[in-house]
Amino acid sequence: MEIKSDIEIAQATKMDHVTEIAKKVSIDPKYIEQYGNYKAKIDLNIWNDLKDKPNGKLVLVTAITPTPAGEGKTTTTVGLGDGLRYIGKKSVVALREPSLGPVFGVKGGAAGGGYAQVVPMEDINLHFTGDMHAIGAANNLLAAMLDNHIWQGNALNIDPRRITWRRCVDMNDRQLRNIADGLGGRTNGFPREDGYDITVASEIMAVLCLSSDITDLKARLARIIVGYTYDEKPVTCGDLKAQGAMAALLKDALKPNLVQTLEHTPAFIHGGPFANIAHGCNSVTATKLALKLGDYCVTEAGFGADLGAEKFLDIKCRMAGLKPSAVVIVATVRALKMHGGVPKTELNTENLEALEKGLPNLLQHVENITKVFKLPAVVAINAFPFDTKAELDLVEKRCNELGVNVALSEVWAKGGAGGEALAKEVVRLCESGENNFEFSYDLNLPIKEKLEAISKKIYHADSVELVANAVKQCKQLEDLGFGNVPICMAKTQYSFSDDPAKLGAPKNFKVTVRNLKISAGAGFIVALTGDVMTMPGLPKVPSAEKIDVDASGKISGLF
Amino acid sequence: MEIKSDIEIAQATKMDHVTEIAKKVSIDPKYIEQYGNYKAKIDLNIWNDLKDKPNGKLVLVTAITPTPAGEGKTTTTVGLGDGLRYIGKKSVVALREPSLGPVFGVKGGAAGGGYAQVVPMEDINLHFTGDMHAIGAANNLLAAMLDNHIWQGNALNIDPRRITWRRCVDMNDRQLRNIADGLGGRTNGFPREDGYDITVASEIMAVLCLSSDITDLKARLARIIVGYTYDEKPVTCGDLKAQGAMAALLKDALKPNLVQTLEHTPAFIHGGPFANIAHGCNSVTATKLALKLGDYCVTEAGFGADLGAEKFLDIKCRMAGLKPSAVVIVATVRALKMHGGVPKTELNTENLEALEKGLPNLLQHVENITKVFKLPAVVAINAFPFDTKAELDLVEKRCNELGVNVALSEVWAKGGAGGEALAKEVVRLCESGENNFEFSYDLNLPIKEKLEAISKKIYHADSVELVANAVKQCKQLEDLGFGNVPICMAKTQYSFSDDPAKLGAPKNFKVTVRNLKISAGAGFIVALTGDVMTMPGLPKVPSAEKIDVDASGKISGLF
């Protein structure tokens, strides 16, 4: 059998015009702002027509702890959306939008896979509707206004050594991680150390994704802390009077982007913050709109459930007043065997022992969802050809012991039809009535106790240790009035612990918090347990070398 | 009388849907890619339908040497487009697209003025259809691939001290003019000196504007020189295999953007290269499309006619095979009085003596057009309320002595109706038959002689002097095979000479060329007569502080 590449499958699909997709969810044409024939932004004034309409069911797709074997979370999300349509339900998908930078590195693209993709995949992976560029421009306008303020006399008494605001670009460019700028003499700025992050790591991205409307956006932007004065007082974006112009740059980026799956299910692809230093899920505006327009809104969160689902629930749902009806936890037999110690080269062989050893990773995520957050869950096994019946049966048995069903998902190979079983179980969970959703911690706890709650309840650590510097920052943040905001953990995604080498469900470890940083605009404290890379580099042979476009405008090499 | 601001006039206008604008020039709907309701990109495959259609008349709008009094070149271009429609002619306007950066500085915006504007002005001045961001991304992808190549082992033997490719951002940010990047140790790049230009100064912008299609674009991108090896051989974008991915980023940016004037005349706003280090006019794709779609294509070139018109004619028209039918030279009585020595504060008083003294600036531009380039010309006097009849009569008399008519343009105050006289004279010139258009120099002349031709024939200098370094560069460029490309002069726009203090029509001066640099992708040699600022800074109170957007998405403070 010849296997088609993702881009070949995507380009072979005849898309519906975006106005047809909008019609499926009854969007009044006056709110549609087309970007070509297959992409549109939806004017937020649509909210006036929808606000009294009841919400659909919110379904979160999350996953086990990621391994190099892959899980297929986005693919499952897209396939579940199509699967729900396949069984006659009015579903809408809400996903993160991919960053341009990694497309040119090793990644190639990110819009699902196989027969469960969102399209037009080339556009989604390249400039799409310009949101990333708008975020970059707003970020860099603030940086330019900050440095200009210092250069023009520094009336706010900003300490150039205490500037926390970095510049950004949507590119994998290690050369920009650490720079010295303002060089070249008096007329060319004020020399200082600086650096670039990739755009998705900008706080503006987190702010955009958590803002409910333009008014909220401006208020959040104004609160962003850009640095500190010589006497250590915070200096904000509002002090620099930058929030109005930044919001003007972001007004269209705030509008959700409508596209479609290969099976023409409406899909919002909007916002994509980092899942370590930020909360890692698509925008509040897109999720809320999808909930009003569909009976089922299927959305995903970044990394494994310890990071992505925790933040989705404790940060996004809390801030936006959302309540999920069901959670899908995606796993592959291959990845579970890796958690059980099998190297990547030997994953195609049945290995029940390794699977049994790796299963606690899945089971711990399941229990976190059902017992800590008290939400109904289903495990979706993303099927691979080498999975054996004995392996699948073992996964099912262990999950059933926790009261959770398993659905085999074949959406990569079969699209929505391959998601029928999963869709039916999701519907059953959603219709089984109200749940007792709880956050994993109370906002009014001291910062240290919130860190402990996440580390003990979700990671299953014995304790949390704050290094001396973090202890000091903890007090400073509480003194500045930031004691009662949610915590955004920046921890390795490769382990429940803060050590990427500890696979499975590690026990007897402590979490070490090295740094606490306030993202005052986003409204959370970032707790760093190690170094987080906020500017990737390109590999020896960047995928950019293979990307091309022919004379007719057709792109190749994206996958 | 209450004077409305430009943005107030623009926002008070009811725009036609962009599909209605496209219909006016018979664009098949299948080629329209909407960006919202009032902007569209036109698919270049339209060319297959149009290539055998005869061209309309090409009308270039240029101006006297700019002064702080202003000339209103864009306003006149827009108003002439509307004026031609007013007298029943099928006109299309083709303009440069404004850069985002300066919007936040002092400038506020650039889309014409008064009742001669292009709309939607907020969009045009902010992200528009994303062309600037695409250019920035392509520029910075090349930079990232270049630095990554060095970091990964430097197989091409690139000398990090001889890199000529700079990064760019569409922002006024003096802090980035000179930086050191790659700092922070071995894993974070290779330390070197670097710097940022504003995006419109990127060679990618010039390349995009001169490319006829995707194939030409890729070939030009591949030829771009990014630096030199340790043994001084040029290293190109093609050596880094970056042109395919860059072209993929630019494929939509290459498509002309269709908008409208306040009077619903179709207007292409596409591409905006610097007019000093580049050629300063809108894209070849837009101009050629406008010529196929309209009976009259009205376009403009940057700065005064010595720079903008010269480059439009010697570079753009030569490369694209275009031939103008008429040239409009815009002047104001106020600016001519400034050229005659009157300070800005005293321009509202009649001063025939100063006007007589300043008039040679206009007359020399007129003679350059009619006698060097052998093109029919008209002088458009952009009317101001304090202009006196005696002053206007004097301008007319002196122009008539050169065989050129003068038309009073009141388009700022009256829109197309105020451009009737100008439109009629333009039509008369276009219909008076073929002209004897000539370039100001032959491509096969040695570089030095091309510099002399421009300096003597257009600037009226006595001679050209190359400093020692430029003499060396001249030989190097000829040795590298770049002897027979056009010259792009980077000279002050404030004087015919290379000294911005010399107003009017200076005599007895020499032009000093300090640097010669090849833009191998664009296909011209940049001759620098002094320092050119390629990264502006923000003023003490940036206009960004006043820009805002309200809860409904309406932008204010752009003017």
C-alpha cells in the first residue's frame, strides 16, 4: 500500500468554501471576514446575537506524557470532531494555531495527520490570517517604546539591567537568544543585554488567548510588567501608554479563525501559547464561540495531561468560566511501551511486560482527571498497525479497573468513520449528566501551597522545594499583590516529575522550583523548575531546504 | 469651517464591497482572494486571461524636491485617479503600501489625504494583507539559515565579519540598528556584529516589487548575496538553499492588493521599497495588472523626480518593459517658496521674489523629464488656501516657457472633481501620440560612466568622485560580473545634490560616491553618497501613545 503524505492528502481534498462551513453552524454572513476562500475571521460582534444561546458540551482532548513515539493528540481531536459529525452530532473543533518558526526546522507542520487534518494546511502552517505576525508586532512595538523611553530621558527611571520584556520573532533562530543591543554610540540607543523569544512564547500570546474581548485585552496589556525601576518598582505597559496601539495591532488577531477539517467539520484554529511558560491552549474567544455554535466543542491542550489539562482546567476554565463535560486521554500502545522502557527501534514487537510497566503513566493521568478534577474520562488508543489484540486488551482491562472505558481510534487511517467508537463514548459521557468539576487548588492559598497542590495531587511528588531565589520571589510577588493568581508550571513535558529521564509514573521525588515570574497581563505566576527554551534553533539540515512553491503557487515539502 | 481629519473623512465614507470594485475592472471572481470585505489579493493566474489584452496608458506622478512644507504626491495620485473617473475615463491607481513602523512614530499613516485617500485606511496602515510581515519572515528565515549554517560547521566557509545580510522588523526601533548576537556560549550561536533594518529596506522588498512571477521571484531570491567567504567569494541565498521556503512565504505577498479610493476607483496598493537604497515604487505585478485592467494606470514614485522618477524610469520601466505615456510633476507654491529661501513659518504670505528663486527646482525636474527622458509632462499645483493668483500665474508662465502646462489640483478639498483640470491635461498628453522615451544611461556603460550620466544629466552636477573604497568596489563588482546592471542612487532626497542644505537647483557641485553595494536579487548596484538611515527611531512622544481601538474595534488616533 502506498502511504500518502499529509500534504498530499490535504491537497487532494476538495474544500468547501468557508461561507459554506460558516452556514453549517449558522453564522450570519455579516460576521464573516474572509481571508481567501477557505479561511475566515469571525467578527466578535456576533457575540451580541449569541450570548443568550445555551452552550454546547465542552470536550477536552489531552494525552499521556509525550515520548518520541508520538501520541496523535491533534489528530485525535480533529478525528473526534469528524467522528461526532459521522454519528450525526453538530460538532465544532477548536485548536491551537501552529507557529511559523518550527515549520522550517524539523517539524514541517502541525494540523493533524493522515485523514484527520485541518485544511488548508499550507496556509495554517505559514502565515494563516496573520495572528502570529500581529502578536510579534505588538510585542516589538512595546519593546521599541520601552527602549525609546529610556533613550529619550528615562522619566520612569527604568533600570536597563532589570528589563524583563524581550523582543520576539516567529522563527527558530538561536543566534538571537542572547544579544547586546543599542550599540553604535549615543544616537543609536542605550546599550544593554537583551534577547529574543519565539513569538508563541510572548506574553502577548497568552494575553490574547485569555482575553474575552477588546476591553479585556487592553486592560490585560496595560498590566504587563516590562521591567523594574532602579528602586525595584514594576514598570508596566500602561506606564508606557502602549496598550492602545498594541490593541489596535491585535484587534483582528483577537477574532477566531474558521477553517474546516478534511470532512468539512467547522474548525476554529486560534491562538497557540507555549505550554510551559504559558497555558498552552487555544483562545478563550474561539472556545466560547465554538460552544455557542456547536452542540459539541472538541478542543485540545498542549503536552501531557499533567501540564496541558491541568492548565486548561486550573487557568483557562477558571478565568473563562468554562466547565468541561468529558475528557479524552490519548495514548498509543507504542508510547506506553516506551514508558515501560522499550527503545524506539523495538516498538513494533508485542511486549506485554513493557506495556504493563508503562501503563501507570496512563492510569495516573486518568486518575488525575477523574479523581482530582472529578471529570468523566475516556481513553482513546490511537491505533497503529503493529498493535496486537493482547496489548489492546491489557490497556482496556487496566482502564476498566478505574471505571474508564477505552475506545480504539482509527481516525488517522479512516477519518471520522475511524472515530465512531470514541465519539459514541464521548456522547455517552456528556449525556450521563452533570459532573462535579473541581479545580486542583484554591486561588486564595499562598503561592507555596498552590505549588504543593499541583506537585502532590497532579505530579504525585513527595514535596516541593523552592530554591533561595524563588523563596525571595515568592515574597516579592505576594507583596506586589500577586498572591492570589493561578500558577503556570514550566516543567519538562517528558515526565510527571521535573526530571525528563523519569518515565512512567515516578514515585519518591521532589519538585524543585527555581524561579517565579509574574505574567501580570496573562494573570498567572510562571513557576520554572528548570531552564525553559523559549527560542528554538534550526537543525543541521532545516526542513526549509526542502520547502518549495511551483510556478502556479502550489507548495511542497511541508511534510 | 470645521476641518475633518483624514481618518474621520475615511471612516465616514461608505465603502463598496471589494467584489464590486473588482467588477468595475472586469476581474473574474475566481481570481479574487478576499481579505475581509474591502481588501482582496488578485491571483496572478489572471495573467493567463489578460496577456493578449492591450495595455492602458501609464501615468507617473512624481514631484519637486521635497521640503517640510509637503507636496501631496500620493494625494495627487489618488485624486488624479478619481479625476479621470470623473471625466469618464476607466482609471486604476497603483500605489506603494505603507510601512507599519512609521505609523507609530511621527507619521501617523500614509494613504493620501483629505478627500483623496485610499480606504480602508486603518487596515492599509496597519497589517493590511500581511505583505510586510511575509517579507520580514522571508528576510529573517534567510538570516536564521545563514547563522545556523555557520553554527553547524560552516561548510561554505562564510566569514562572520563579512556578512552583509541584516535582520529586519517593521518597526521604528533604533535600539536594533547595531547589535551583537550569538552571545551566551557555544550552544547559542556564533558571536558576531549584526543589525536590523526596517522591513521596507530589506532587499526582499525590492526583489518582490521587481519580480514578474513566482519563477522570477525564486531566481532573484537565489541570487541575493548574503556575505562573503574568508577568501572573499560571494555567498548567495541559493548556496543556503533558502529560496524555495522564502518563495513559499512570499507567494501571497506577490499578489497585488486591491482596495478603493474614497470615490470607489479601483486602487492597487502593493509593495513599498525604500526610495534611497532601493527603487521606491510599487510592484511590477500591480503596475502591469493595472495597465491591463484600466485604460489609465496612475502610479507614483518616491521622493522627488531626481530619485523616484529616475529610478522608476531607469530601473523599473527598463526591467519590466514599461513605457509611460505622461508624467505629472507635483509642486506646491509653499514648497517652491521654501526652495527660494522662505522659512516654514512665513509660507502663508505672498512672496513672488522667493517663488521666482525657488522655481528652478521645479523647472529642472520638468526639463529632466521632457528633455532627458523625452516624456510628455504636466505640472500639478497642489492648491493651498493661501496661494495667490499672482503666484499661480508666475508658476504657469515659467512652465509654459518650457512648453509644459500647469493644472491646479484641488483634490485634497474636492476629491475627483478637484482633479478635473489635471485629468483632462493628462488625457490630452496621452492621446497626443507616441513619445520618444529614453533611459538616462545605457546599461552597457562602465559603472563610473553610469554614475556620471545620472549625476550630470539628472542632478546637473559638474562631476562624480568615487572615494578610494568605492573605486575598489567598482572594480570588484565589474570583476564579479555586475558591471551591466542599473544604478540605484542612495542620495539625500532634500536636494538635487548630495548635500541636503542645497535647495532649489544648485550648480557647481560634485557628487561623492562613498560606497557601492550590489543588490544581486533586485538586480541593481546601490551607490551611496552618504549615510542612509535604514532603521528609523521613535520620537519623544510616539504617535503610538495616541492610537487606540474602542470596544467595537474602531481605531482612532491614526492621524
